[in-house]
Amino acid sequence: MAENILPTVLIVEDEEAIIVMLRYNLERNGYNVFSTSDGDEAFDMAKEIKPDIILLDWMLPGKTGIEVCKKLRGNEDTKGIPVIMLTAKGEEGDRIRGLDSGADDYIVKPFSPTELIARMRAVFRRMRPVFSEKSLSHSDVKMDLSSFKVTRDGKEIHLGPTEFRILQCLLEYPKRILSRDTLLTQVWGHDTEVELRTVDVHINRLRAALRTGSNSEVPFILTVRSAGYCLQRSEY
């Protein structure tokens, strides 16, 4: 089974247009996205997929967002998941009520995707610091997530978007072996029809691009037979 590597967002919202807007912007920024419009289903999904953050609408059919948030906080499996409440209720009393229910932040509709993602990053800085990093590095390879720039031994490496995402996955978990299935899910998505061998093609392109600098002959990405790929130890 594919591991959940990149930060996962659960959207709980009953307006389809908002879900579409959020999904588009969040996936562009490297998040895995799940969604539901039902409060009871949201609780079950939170227990199953263990999202890194939940975007929770206040006004839901059936259970309200306030009720869902309280239920999440009362369960051992979900009590630590950050929650940002989304609502049209902007009065101070409503904000206090939302925060008192256990929400970690509160954003009033309408809001811009840029503001929401900034709020999410602020929550991650407090509660999931690994996901708020602006850069990643391993040995002499460095990746700047803000400028999408990659260097090895100080020399810039030009990567396609797919190779960039694969390298990002490997750099985020440098001590893990990532299976082809895991990389396929994280880079291409859950519903992809891309074949597993496509991963190998892009890994080879990534390896070729990384052959530069003083350590160009040292394999940066290793193949682990019958398991997948991992990064070489940083102590060359």
C-alpha cells in the first residue's frame, strides 16, 4: 500500500464550487486532497485517512461543523488533527464559539486561496513543522520549494515538474524506501492510469539530471530490489 508522504487535507464542505476551487489550489501547492459534504462521513474519513489538516465548514447539512469539531476533539484517533473552520459567520462571538469548539484557526468566507494556504502553513509551523519547510536538502542536493530551484554541489539542476515532485518525495523522507506504488500515488494521484514502469522512466531522467558536481559519479538515488527507491546515505 502507498504511504501517505505529502501533507493531506480533508475538506468538509457542502458547496461544490468551493470544493473545486480548494482542490485545484491545494493540489497545485502539493497537497493530497480528500473531500466530503457530510459531517458523519467526515469523522469516519478522519479516523481512516488521518489527514494532516481538516478544512471544516460551519454550516453543514445534518451535523454542524461545530458538532463535528467537538466530536473530532473527543476521539483519541482524531483529537490531534489541526482544524481550520470555514464560515460566513464573522462576528466575534461566532469566532470565539468556533475556536472554543476546538478549531485551531478560523477563516471567514469569502476568502482567497492564498490567504487560506498561508493560514494552513501557520498552523503547520505550530503543529506539523516538517510541512512548513521552505527548502529540503540531502548531502549536496538542495531544493528550494519557493523558487522551485534544485542544485547539486552548488550547480543548478533543471528538472521537469514530474522529476521535481519525485525528488521532493524522496527528500522529504530521506531514510525511507519509497515503493513505485507510493511514488505513483504521490506524484500522479490516486486515480491515475499511469503504469508503474512510468516511475522508472522518470527516475532514470532524474538520475541523469543529477549527474553533476564533484559527486556526480556517486549514485544519489538507489534502487532497492523488489522494494522501490531511496536516497544514498549522506555520508559519502
